[in-house]
Amino acid sequence: MDWNDLRFFLAIARKGSLGAAAKQLGVSHPTVGRRLQALEQASGQRFFRRTSEGLVPTDMGDKILSLAEEMEASALAIERRIDGNDDQPEGILRISSADWFACYVLSPVLMELTRRHPRVVPELIAGQRLSDLTRREADIAFRIIPFDEPDIVQRRVMTMPYGLYTSVSKPFDPGADGAHAKVILMSTAQSYYPDVVWLTQMLPKATRAFTSSSRTVQAQMCALGLGVAVLPRSLGDQLPTLKRIELSEPPPSRDIWMGYHQDMRRMDRLRALADLTSEMLG
């Protein structure tokens, strides 16, 4: 089996679509389709099935995926040996993280990663959606919820303290049980989050003014004076437009978890980021 054909197979498996694979490989969309078709015809097997979430490996695709990754690792090792850079991590590293964590916590780690390993290119997938590491939607992910998927290697990176914030231009006078206060909360789907429960218990008579799944958006609306918000202190303490206020007890903290699929544990650039994260944040 031609290694060049397997490069296309791996790109499709990791990106989940012909278009995304073409972008990664720097070729046209039809070229990827033709190479996949030729590979499947030559082998007499289907390697992908179409789903609502994109192209997903079939059972046969899953069976050859790890073998193809080993071929890729060997090919890259040969290239590095030829180049005299056998110990230098290189390539794109896809990282899934909430936007606030990426901006205010992870960015110094990524800066140091590129300084130490200039041939590694971090590709950040920022947002609230939890990337599926099993389907290779990301190589490594950071989140506040422990991983329960099978075959995921996970590590608790740090414990993040939270605080209650208001705009520096707004005095905080909540009244009895928060009757005079307006609150900014997570969206309805995240109403079970500990900080949401805490705030509604501390200010039970407060008016709900705004909800968002984005902590960064919450911080901006809080800074504009719309209401008070519970935010990670790594975010809230860095914004000069916000001030932290104290109630009788602080909001609950949250653990930050780092995870990656066990099949990816030998990826040198992933190990470099995992080790550096523990060094700088742990």
C-alpha cells in the first residue's frame, strides 16, 4: 500500500471531511476524493462512512488507522533523521479549549511551546463544544469536566478559583437577598454548573439579566455594567474594567483537566505540550 495514499487516509480520518483534509494537505477537494476512491478500489474495502457529523472510519478504517499512524511516525522519523533533527517535535498540534482558558491561561504555555519547539504549529479549536478525541477532532483537550470516554489518558492540571465580579463603574448594592442585583449566568444548558447554583443561592431574589455559554462574553457584558458575573479569576482579575466583590463565602473552584487519546501518547509534539503544561500550570 502506497504511503502517499495513506497520508490522504489519515488526513480524512483526522479532519472528518474531504474539504478539511484537502486544506490540511494543501491540495484540491476533488484530489482527496479521487485518492480515497482509488485506495478503496485497490483494497476492495470501504474505509469511511458518511454521518451527520462528517466522514467516520468504518470498522476496517479503524483497524488500519493505528497502523497508518505508525507508518506516518516512521516516515516522519526518517525525514527528521535525514534533516538531522530527529529529536525535534514538529507539525500541527490541534488543541481544544474554552476561549477564556485559551486566552488567559493557555496562551503563555503555547508561546513557550513555540519558543522551545519552533517547528510545532499549535492549532487552537476554541469554544464550548467538547471535541471528540476518539474521532480525532483534536489531539489534546482542556476542559473543566473530567473525561469519561474510553481510552482517554487524562490528568488534572490545576484547580481554578472563581470570583464574583462587577463593573468598576458600578457600585455593588445588592439589597436583601440580591433584590436590587442583576446577574449574568451561564446558558440554560449549563444551569447545573456549581457557580450558577452558588450565585442563585447567594442572591436568590436577583434578576437574571443575561446568559451566555461564553465566559469571555459574560465578562464583557459585566464590564459594560449589565450585572454581576461569576468568572474564573484568571479571566476576571486580568480585566481592568472589572472589580472582584466578596460575599460571605467564595464561589466554588473548578478543576481543569487535560486529556488525549491513548493512541496519541507517542506523538512527540503532544508530549511536549503536556509536559510543558504541567511544568507551567501544575
